Amino acid sequence: MLSAMEFRLLGPVQIWSKGEQLPLRRRQERLLLAVLLLEPGKPVPAERLIDLLWPDALPANPRRALQVYMSRLRAVLDTKVTSGTEGYAILAEPAQVDAERFKSLVDQARRQEDLERRSKLLTEALQLWRGPALAGVTAEDVRRRLCGSLEEARWAAEELRLSTELALGHHQELLPDLAQLTALQPERETFAVAHMLALYRSGRQADALAVYGDLVRHLDEELGVEPGTEARELQVAILRQDPVLDLATTSGVPRELPADVGVLLGRDDLLAEAAQVLLDSGRQSGVPAAICLYGAAGTGKSAAAVRLGHRLASEYPDGQLFVRLQDVAGDAVPPDVVLGRLLRSLGLDSGEIPDELDARSALLRSRLADRAVLMVFDDAIDAGQLRPLLPANGSCAVITTSRRPLLGLEDALHRELEPLPDETSAELLGLLSGLGADRVSDLVPHCAGLPLALRIVGARLAVVREDVGHVVKTLADEALRLDYLVAGDRAVRASLDLTLRVADSLTRDLFARLALVGADEFAAWVAAPLLDLDEDAAAVVFDNLVALGLVQQRRINPPRYGLHGMVRALAVEQYAAADDDELRYLDTVLRLVTIADEHIDHAAVMIELDRGGNFVLPATEELAAAGASWLDTEGPVVRAAVERALPKWPRLGSMLALRFAGYLAVRDDREVRRSVLDAARAAAAAAGELELEADLCRCLFGALAQAGAPVADLRPLTDRAVALAEQLGNPALRMAALSQQGWLTAQVGDFAGMSRVGEEMLAVVDAHPEAEPERARALDQVGGGYFLSGRIDEGRQARREAAALSPSGTRLHAIRLVLLAESLLAGDDLGAAHVPELTAVLAEAREIVERIGDELGIAHVDNTEAQLLVLTGDLAGAETLLRHAADILTRRPDSTGEGANAAGWARLHVAAGRIDEARQVMDTAIGNAPATGVAQYELAMHSRALGLDSASTHRTKDPSQR
């Protein structure tokens, strides 16, 4: 009977009959049998058989030799053997040939939905294999040629058995088989993947990762390639302990959402809105509802998405799917790979999943057509990656997170997760650390409102119990901050790195170069010089950083941007110093601040300064021409540029400081003005930039004098300025330094000496025609000395001449006009003879200070004009101006202005008949003024002129009597 004989090809070729193996002694006979049984009943041409039997050297009569072998087979077989023009065939039943039984069992298994039954069929099929098919009957290359498809079917069956066993939860039982299979087939990635998953589910995460390492090394050494996507993605999932790796529930309903976070603050309103949208819009429209939660790295997008998923899980009874769309390197997981995962999660076997992307996407929509499933996609890169993954029916819903808005998903609700406010940050950190909000409040500014940073710090405080003060110190250090912010698998640096990897190279370059800006806030124009691009091209790159959340928009009008602390620390780390980039940027800042400075009208530049480089930004230069108002927003950028330039390029940094100082004087920003000028003066001196040092000494003198610095501190600056001016032979600088010497002379009460300095300055002007523009400066000293010495008319005339010579419309001209008005208000008639001149002078001064935004200058004009209004009988108007000036001086203390304000109130009180109040005002002011110097004497002059002499005035003598 035919069924009595069994043919075995899956290993050494054998014939069995009635429990006994029949002998086939010659190798050629076994090969001939195997070739004819690989496809039972199908004729094999004689030429092919001859070729296979004698691949190297043919016998003398190959056809005759083949006939001999066929005759010997017929003698052994009880199965019919045919021959004809098409060739030879053995008419065996499929059940007689182990290879055919193997194929049949595998086909049955693939159609079997019951996992247990499928496993049994596959195990039975694979047990038929006793080694390589057709083992020992021919050369290896011939054997592989004959059995390639059969061997591939064997390994495919093994793969299906492994996936079935893993689905049944038999991961531990599989481990011995998997160890053997990965050793036999080290290049077959599917075995390594199954081995990794079985080890991971058995609690052996480290061993699972070691299998991946072995796979990487083998593929690299043997083939020079990297593992495929499935293996790489599994490694990432193992590192993240992704819940998608956990064993599916027996119900077949996927529940893949990661564990919810214990504490989530500051997102309640957003989550409530998102939940309502997902539940309502899809079911009403029939289109699946979708929401995109986007924001910068570390803002807690994933935690919010998971919390939202858990909140809505009961509304989607057919399951919740969760997939991360970026791998550990920040690369997009291809949609076809994600679709494969989703389909497997929905119960399909690998063999049931088509290879093509479109087919997989269609199959997913089909599987979801009558189901209510919630799909959560974490870290989507763009809409193109997400679109093939979306369901088609309104019973499903989609939550996705991304670093930027997914503009291609027009129907999705987009909501940005911004950093948490300080109060919420403190509450969250207090809860996580167990220390309470008050004890951790000093840490909050260093965490930038990022939930990721707050969770890491909170975890370290709770577990390690580090000292809060030590943590504050560590986080305040930009070089240590990112290294500290690591806790387990959480790291701020890793999150930021993933964001950067999404960006193109030009965007990454700009990110690193933003470290050069230094300011907490800046405008988009900085991108152009940093990248050496025009404004439009650079704006596109800058917008990429904003879209990725690496640059935050801080203000809308005017648009201002910034880097939070962690992002800035990464930019500093990544910046590779390049002098060309840095110089181009700093030179551009100099160019812009020069344009602004030239529109401020302070008339304070004494030496020739560079105007900045050739890098032109037409749109930004037009804005810079607004002068002080442009620097009101760009001032921090300019200051940071000064600080950046001084150590490496002291000349450039010093010129930036001088250009910036005029604005700082106009805006009366005293602390910054002193700091910038002092640092620049030291740098210029160290670099031997004598002219710059001289002018910086002059400017620093003015800043310190306004702050009330003692004469002993000021004199070295003016002495140095005089010496440098003489060494350089620069009359203008010498005039400026002598002017300051005259001011110092007045501060010690030597008003006649002040006039003598002024006369010396006039002699310098007469001797050096090129110094003629400085004649007004000499007249300032002459007029001031005469006025303070009691020679009112002479002082008044000198001040008229100085005002007439000063540049019209400038801050310096306004100062001289106020000094002239002070002279006109002096004398026995208290200015009554000069009302028309006073009116014109003060109107011109007010126009200047208000136009350039000089608030302290406005206070000085208010004080002086108030005295004019007293003269004209407008006491109410005078009181309004004095109160306004007093309010400014409260915010911007100035001894000269405070004295003038007191004099104005005294005049007002005298005019109103309140003599005691006037005397009290003057006594208080004289008592508060320095014991010596201009302020003390000027107050005494006012007191005497108003007839308010009291015991307080004996402290000051008329210097004319000295």
C-alpha cells in the first residue's frame, strides 16, 4: 500500500516502511529521491537531474547512469515512478512526504484563530525537522538552492510559533528554544526580537538588552549593517519599559495606557476642555475627534495625555492603544512599523499583516470600523507621520502630543502646554519632595516651570534628602544644571536632545549660536547676523526654533523671545566657539546701537567711534532709528553684547559701552550705566586703548558724580583723563577732563577756582582752533563759578553764551537751558525781569527732554518752571509741577533736583504767605544736603533771596567773603 511507505526529507534523506528504515546506500540515489519528492508527482527533466547528480564531472554516459539509478529506486519503492519526455516523477501522496505534511500543518495553523490549537499544529509541524533539509546528499550550495524556500518556510513557522507562544504568555518556557534559535540563526532579527521580549517579560531587562547588543555586533561584523526598525524600536521600548510590551489581556481588549502620574497640577482646565471635545465632536459629526497637546520639551505633554486617556478610558470599551512615535534617538518611527504594532495589539498575527503601508492603514481602519477605541500617540513629529494611523469612524478618538502644532491636522483641537507659573511650580515641587511649597520656593526659578525638571528635583529631594540650599546653588550654575537634572530614566537633557534631533542642521546651528546673545529676552533679528543670512531667510529658521518650543515668545508687542534656563544651558554646551560668527554678531549690535544713539540727541560722544560692520539689516535699522524707544526693549541685548565683547575684543566692547552710555544717561539707568562704563574702562586700559580709556573715564566720572560719589573717588578719574588727553594731544578730551576738574573744585566750595578752570579752558580753545566746539564747555565752568560766587549777572551772561553755542535740540543743550533759567531766577527780583526769556528758555528745554524721554530732565524742568509760574501768579500750576517733579525724584534720587524742588516749594509757600512752612522746607533741605559743596550753597542762596535766613544758614558762608 502506498501509505505504508514514508519519505523523510527534513533532515537526512530516508525511506521508512513498516517501522523500518530502508537502505539507500549511494548518495546519488538519496539525492535523486529527494529531488523527485520535493514536488511529488511533478516530472523533473532528465537534464536537470543529471546536472544535480554530477555537478563537477559527468560520467561517460550520463543518461545511462541516470537510468541505472532510477532502476534501483524502483526496486526499493512501492510507490509508482513514471518516466516520459517531460522527465521522471514519483507519484507519492502528500501525506507520505514529511515536507508536504509540514506545509499542510503550517497552513492549518495560519488559519487557526485559537492560539492553543495553533501552537500545537506549529509544534507538530516543526518536530518533523531533524536537521537541515536534504542533509548530507549534495554540496551545500546545491542543497541551499534546492531547499531555500523550504528552509525559509521552516523559520517562518518558527516565528509564528514564537509569536503565538508569547501571546499565550509562555515566555519563560520559550527561553531555552530561543537561546538555541538565536545561536543557530544569529542574523535572523525576528528570533532576537522574540528572545528580547521573552527575557523582558521574564523580568530580565538587562539580559534582553544584552541580546540586542549581540545582534548589533553580529550584524556589524558579519554584514556591516545595523538592526532593522523592529529590533531598534523594541530596544527603545525596553529601555522605556513601554507598557505596550506587557502581555495582552485575555479578553483581547488592549489596555496600553501607561500608569497615570500621581500628581498633575495646573492642567485641569485644559484637560476638561479636551475631554469635552473628544466626547462630543466625534460622536456628533461621525468623524473621529482628535486633540493635539503641543509644547516645549519638559512641559508635561505626555503626562497630560496619559491623564486624559485614563479619564476617558471607560468611554472607549474596545480598548486604549498607546504608541510612542519617536525612538530613543529622536527619529520618527515609520508609520508602517507603528501600524504593525497597532494591528498586533488589535489581535492580528504578523502573518496576517500586509507589507505595504496603504494596505496596513486600510486594514487598521477596517479593524476599527465598528469599535470604540482611544488612540494615544506620543511625540508625533509631523502630521504626515500621524495621518496613516488615524481611524475613520466617529466612535474612536485620538490624543497626540508633539513639540509643535501639527498644522496638517486641520480638524484637530490644538492646545499648547506652557511652563507652569511659579505658584503652581512651588506647590508641585512641595508635594513631590514632601517639603511643602515654602521650603522649596528658592528652587522654582531654576526649574523654569517645567514639570519634568520639577519632578526630577522633587524625586531627588524626596529620596536623597539633599539640602535645598545646595540644590539651589547647583541649579544656579549653568555648567552643572543639566547634569543635575537626571533621575532614573528621566533627564531634561535627553528631552531637549530629542527636540533638537527633529530640527534641520541650520536650525540646530542657530540654537547653539543663541548662546552668544546672552540676554534674557531678544528679538528675532539676532538670527540674521548669527547665521550670516538676510532677515527674511533667518526669520524662517528662527520660527523653526519657536515652533519646536526651544525659543519661547515672551511678549507680543514688540515681539520678544527668550530661552528658559535649561534650554540656555544646552545652547551654551553646544556652541562651538567661532570668532567669525561672534564678531559678525557683535559688530551688528554696534551698528544698530550707533544708529539708535545718533537719534537720541544727547550730544555726549567726544571721540570718533566705529559705526559697526558691513552686515546690513534694513528693517531692523529702520526700527533702531527710533533711538531711545528702540533701546528700551533692546537694552538688555546691547548690555549682554558689551559684556560678551570686552574680554576678547576690548576695543569693540568699549565702543559699544560708550554708545550705550548715552541712552543709559537719558533713561537715568544708574546701576547699569556705572557697571558697563567701569568694566569697559578697565578693559580699555588693559588693552592700551588710550583714547577710549580717556572718554570712558569722562563718562564714568559723570555716572559716579550723579550717584553722589565722594570727591576722593572722583579725582583719580579726572586726573587720569587729563593725563591721557595731554599724552594724546587731544584738546577735546582735555577740555572734557578740565570741565570735570572745575566741577570738583566747586564741590569743595572753591567757586572762584571753578571760574579759573573755565578761564584756563578758554585759553586752550583760543590756542587750538580745532577745540572751538568745546568753547561752550569752558563757558559752563566760567558761568558756574561766577554764579556761585555771587556774580549773578556775569554768570548769567556766560551761561547765555554757552547755551547759544551748544548743539540745538540735544540733551546737553537742555541742561544748559535749565542752568540759564536758574541764573535768570536768581538776584534780588527773583527773576521778575526775565519772565519772557524764562518762558522761551524753559519751553525749549521741555520740548527736548520730553522728546528724548529724559525723565530726570523733565523733573529739573518742572522744578524750574514751577518757580516761573510762581512769578506769574499761577500757584496751582506751580504746585502741580513740583509734585510731579517730586514723584520722579522719589524714583530717581538726585541731590541737585531735590534741592531745586525744595527751592520751588519755598517760593510757592512765600508767595502764598506761608513763611513758616517755607522756612521749614529750606531748613530741612539744607540739613539733608552735604555739609560742603554746590548743593549746600545753592540752598543757602535761595534761602537768603527769599528772606528765610535762620540758624541753619550759618553753616554756609558767602564764598565771596572767603
